[in-house]
Amino acid sequence: MKSKFIVIEGLEGAGKTTARDLLVDVLRQHGVTDIVFTREPGGTPLAEALRTLIKEGVTGEEITDKAELLMLYAARVQLVDTIIKPALARGAWVVGDRHDLSSQAYQGGGRGFDRELMDTLRQAVLGDFTPDLTLYLDVAPETGLQRARSRGALDRIEQESLDFFHRTRARYQEIAARDPSILTVDANGTPQQVSEALRQTLTRWLSEHN
């Protein structure tokens, strides 16, 4: 099968790591062995440095919403141009933990940035480059944050208000409803239920795009 770029999206605690492991298992069952993993923000030395700034903040200085947005896009384009596109060009499949949809949801929905600004920035930085498939794990913010807290201390983004995450989820759902390349999976159930739904969704998509 031709190389594809598949992204896993969702709120904190949606189960993206578990979904990635299951995705790899299904891909290998379909004969895909050359797989490159990415995460956003991050994935290159520059992008990882920006990730630390975004996640942990800077002592004695508040990171403005616009600075956060621009750092995310700086990290993203560095990853796309130096890792993702070269991997796809040589025939590898790329599995990403978050991509541009995260910014559209978190910064566009959660932070409330103007849609026109978000569209303009995405087009200027990424052009027509988009994932072949995005698996959106839809989870209620209350459920996701409870799971996130059980993993340990929350980072700067995870400490946002519940209303922030409700706005973010609403934007995720809105975009997913009008983009056929985004498939929504209910992530509110047990790990077994979510895994089975993911497996069915991915297997069906692979059979349709083989």
C-alpha cells in the first residue's frame, strides 16, 4: 500500500498512546512494517525545545496566547519539512500523535482565535499538506482530565479550566463533522470498548484505501 500519514487526536486522557499501539498492530497485520512515529509539538531537537517551553512555561514570564500559537506552528513546520515529508517520500507510513487539528481545536476553539486567522496561518505554514486519515478520540473533558490526573502532575495546558476543554471539544466535533478524512471514535468507554471501536474503524478504512 502507498505510504500514508495517519494522525491520532483528542483531549487529554483520550487514550492516544493506547490508540497508537493498536494502530501499529493493525498496520503490521496489513503488511506495513516501515513506520515513523511523530508527536506534536516535538519530534526534532528544535521542536522538542519548543514543546518544553509550551508545556512548562518560562519562569517569571507569561506566555501569551499568540506566542503559544506561533511556537506551535514553528515546531509543526520543522517536523513536517524535516521528518514527515521525507519519510512519506521514501515510502514509510507516518503515525502522528497530534497535528494541525490540535491547533484548530485548542487554539481556535479553546483560546478563541479567529477562524480566519487560523485558516490563514495554516495555509501559510502548511499549504495543502494534510493527513490522509485522522482518528479523533472523542472523550468528555471531565473523563479525560480525570484520566490525565491519574498519570501524574498536569502540565501548563492540562491545567486550563474545564470550560476551555469544553470549547476545545466542541471545535474538534465541529471540524470532524465536516471533514471526511477525520473519523470519530467514542473514547468514553472501557479500554476494551475503545480498542475494539478503533480496530473496526481502522480496518474498514484500510480496506477502502488499499
